[in-house]
Amino acid sequence: MIARIRLAASLAIAGAALAVAQPALADGDVVCSSGPRENWKSINDLKKAAWLERWEIIETRIEGDCYEVYARNERGQVLEAFFHPVTLEKLVVFRRGSEVYRKRGFTG
Amino acid sequence: MIRKLRPLVWLLLALPALAMVYQLASGATFAFKLLHPTGELALRLMVVALMVGPLITIFGRNRFLLGWLALRRNIGVAAFIYGLMHLVFYVMDMGAIGPIIDEFWLPGIWSGWLSFALMLVAASISADWAVKALGPWWQRLQYAVYGAVLIGALHWYWLDNNAGPALVHLAPLFVLWTLRAVVKRTRRARKKAKEKESLA
């Protein structure tokens, strides 16, 4: 009986720990604070911004409140770049998860 | 029973792969987009294969768990095939050896190679004759899958900068491993108590 209670208790503790840990660890999302969608520039403008970087676009998508571009640069490196949807500024760039560029002062 | 079930299980395991290859061939998708689903499936299937061991320790042998156990090697091989597809799509997407070597030492990349290498160890000895030939070493070599799962989850975390999805996938294993440890300890304690009783 005591063993069963102990089992149930450890299960509950493990579950609670996971529930607490999950949101605390899920901090990888880039936040652009870009406001309502009607003010956003078009995806075509985003593609132009990526083209101006001389990148070959693999995929564009909306990630949270940011524009996200997967692209290949001239050296064949695969990049994951976040652009501000209103200003189309390049905010942060990852290469396979490692940060390779961040706009000065950007903390989102 | 399992003999009859096995082809059905394999069909089920192959369905996502068939859908992916069909979409790729018809131009509905491209290699880059298939990286995520193949990697996720490889990890999920490894987790499913590893779950049955602790479940049997905790709940004892029943028909359902024994059936699951009998299919475990099949599930593991399917996980490896999705891992292999993941690698093939990666190479297809990169298109050349130069950029692949160039990014090898990035944490998000070497972790993927390492996880795949560990899966390869386990999968390469999955034939019946290998099980027989290796004896106790077979089980020891299969522990490579533990490494493949943990490093595979790390690979996901490093690529995504987000621990959430990888942790959710590992959660069932962490819960079961904890439970198994607790159950084993209580059983040991009970056995000791009984021995003491019989001595007294």
C-alpha cells in the first residue's frame, strides 16, 4: 500500500516538474513585437529583402509575430533569418541553430 | 498472433514514408520540408520502442505488452529507416559535399550525425542471426539506442533553440524510467524484509 502511494507521489512529482519546466524552457521563440497584421509588409516584400541579401530562398513563413526566411547564402550555408514584418529589418540569423547575426540592440 | 499482425504493423509504419516519397516525386514538397517530419518520426519510434521495457518491469507481463515487445525490433528498424531518410533528404537538400563538411562541427549538425551513428550500431545487428551470434553482447550493443534518443533530442533542441518539443518527446521515457527505479527499489526492500522475517 505504502509502495503504491509512493509510486503515485513520484508520478505526480514527475508530472508537475515537467509542467513547470516546459514553459520556462520554451524561450527559444523570437519576438518581433510587430503589432497588427494589417500593417505588415507583404511576403513579396520579404522575399525582396532576402534577395537583397543575395540569398537563395528555400522557404518563407510566419513564425509567431515575425517573418521567417530559410535561405542559402553564396557559400552554400543554410540560414534561418527573422525579419521584422513592418520594417523588414533583419533582426536575427541562425545557422543550424547557432546564432550568426543579431541586429544591435535587438533582444526579442 | 504477432506473426499475423506483423505485416499490418509494417504497413502502418511504412505509410508516412510512402506518403513522403509520393509527395516528393510529384513535386508537392521538397527535401528541406521533409527534414522535420522524418526526424520527428525517427525519434518518436525510438521512444515507442524503449517504452515497453520499463512498462513490463512496472506492470508485469501481459499479452498486450508482450506483443509490443515482440514488435520492438521492427519498430526500432523503422525508426532507423526514418533516420536514414532524414539523412538522405539532408544530403539532397545540401546538394554537395563541401557545405556538408563545412557545417559538420556546428552543434546542431554533429549531434545529428552522432545520433544516426548510434542508431546504425543498433540497426545493423537487428537480424535474427545477429541476435543469436552476439549473445549477451546483443543487449549491450542495443543500449546505443539510449544514446541515440538522448542525443537526437539534443540535436532537435540545438537546431530549434527551443527545448519544448524535444522534452515532450522524452517525457514518457523520463516518467517510465523514474517509475521503474522506484518499483525496483520497493521490490528489493520488500524482498529484504521478507528474508528478515523468515530468519527471525
